[in-house]
Amino acid sequence: MLLCVVTAALSAFLDNVTTVVIIAPVAILIFERLERDPVPALIALICASNIGGTATLIGDPPNIIIGSAGQFSFMDFIKYDALPALVCLGALLLGFWLLFRRRLDVTDAVRQRILAFDENAAITDAKLLGRCIFVFGLTLVGYVLHGSLGFEPATIALGGAALLLLLHSESPEEALKEVEWSTIFFFIGLFVMIGALQQAGILAIMGQWLTDVTQGNVLAMTMLMLWVSGLSCSVINNIAFTAMMTPLIQSIAVGLHPDAGSLGLAEVYHAPDIMPLWWALSLGACLGGNLTTIGSAANVVVVGIAESSSHPISFIRFFKYGLPVAVGSLVISSIWLWLVFLR
């Protein structure tokens, strides 16, 4: 349970993939030493990572896209996403504890073997670790205050990266080699395609169709957005889905508010009948990934790590545990959205 809490907390401030790459091998090692099957723990870690990433602007790529498109701050995500994510995490911990508490009983000898681990031996450069923690803390403060400072979240992130580069002796050329350029170019191509759909008027047509189908009912549109997002993102990339849906919400906002030009886009995007759509998309896209092994990048990475460690996670086994987690999370999100925006 502690591993799940740590995973969720880290995922709120690091990307999910980085978090599970750090935590999953540790979990496998611990459970192998405990002589217990690590697969249930790995599934719980995946779910905790996706739930934790839901809570903040920087926790999951869909939230970054939504924050940029909807002009939301770091504190907006804390206000509207953190509490439902915390409730979902509590439900996850309770559920897995009820299911597996008896399987985790071990002898005192095995417990002492685990307590004998020296975690400090894994630190190879204490000075660099201290610098990283310092810059990471400054970056988090920057995210919290970026609205007051007048900076975009991207500027804060780049500033933190630049500062760490200055404090570290590694050459910029070597650091740039570690950048995931393929991911960056994937996003470039993705947003070019979405922009083309927007310019062609396809997204405006889809937005009008959604408005007509729900007859402009905000509750119906919100619940449809939440559940379609959650179910869709269990089988397709949640980043691509979110990139397509954000301009759709923008089109709905402009369609429902023809006076957008005089009001300003920020006021239109934050209108009472539009706000729940953004948060429904955020919660659905992030939490729906817990349904299947391919629901998010973190799922795929952990499944690969488990496979290479001779602890394979089958699609069916993951689905058996992921289904109640995902559906329960979406139900909690539905109640939250209704309480905050729709009652």
C-alpha cells in the first residue's frame, strides 16, 4: 500500500512512465524477496500511477494539453482534479487490501531480509541528487505560482531544465541526446493533423452534433464526455484522444457563446456550461487507462518490465482487476462533477 501511495504522489509531479520505471523494478525485487507473486502489486502500481497523474497539470500528458487549450492553471487542476483522484486512490487501496491482505503475510525471517536492504547504496552521486531535488522543488513552486508570475507552464519546465543543465557538468550536447525526439515529433505531427481537422470545420460539425444529440443539456454532455473519454482511452492513446477532443470542446464553447469575440476566449472556455466538459475529459482520459494493459503508456511499460522479469501480466488478468478500478473511478468522477458543477 505504501508503494501505491508513493507511486501516486510521484506521478502527480513526474510523468507516469518515469514513475513506474523507477518503482516497478523495486516492487518486483521486494515481492520476489517476500516470495510472493508481484503481479497484483504491479497492477495496483499502474492504477495508482494513472490516478495520481490525474491530480495535477503536469501529472499526465492529457492534463497538459487540456491546461494549454482551456487556459487553466496548476491550481485549477488541484481544485477540480485532486480531490476525486484522492478518493479514487483511497478506493483502490481499500479494494486491493481486502483482496490481497492474507496473501501478503510473511515470516519474521523474510521480513528481516527486506529490512536489511541498504537503500543508500543505490545513490552514486549525492551532490547531483541534491541539485536535482533543489531544482525540482523550485520548479514545483514555479508551477504553483506561474499564473501570478505571468509565465506559461512550459516556460517553467524549460527554465527548470536549463537551470539543472547549468548546475550539472554534463555538456548540453550529451543532455540533448537523451531527449525523446521521437515523442516530440509525434506531438508535432499529431497537432498538425488536429489543426487540419479544425480548419476544415470537421470538429465544429462534431461539436454541433454533440450539442444536438444532448439537446444542449449540460449534464448529458458532461456524462457523455466523461464515459466516452474513459472507455475510449482504454483502447486508444489518451494523448491523441485528448488532442482531438480539446478543440471539439472549444468549438462547442464558441457555438454556445456566439459573443466569444467580445468576451474573450478565456471567459468563454470557463463559462459555467463549458467548465464541466474540460474536467470530464481530464478525468475520463486519465482514469480510463486503468481498464486495459494498453490504456496508457505506463501500463505498457510495466507490462514490459514484468515480462522481462518472468512475471507476465496477461490482458485478461489485468482486465479482471482494472475493470472495477476504472468503472469505480468513473462513477466517483461522475458524482464529483455533479456535485461541483451540475446539481
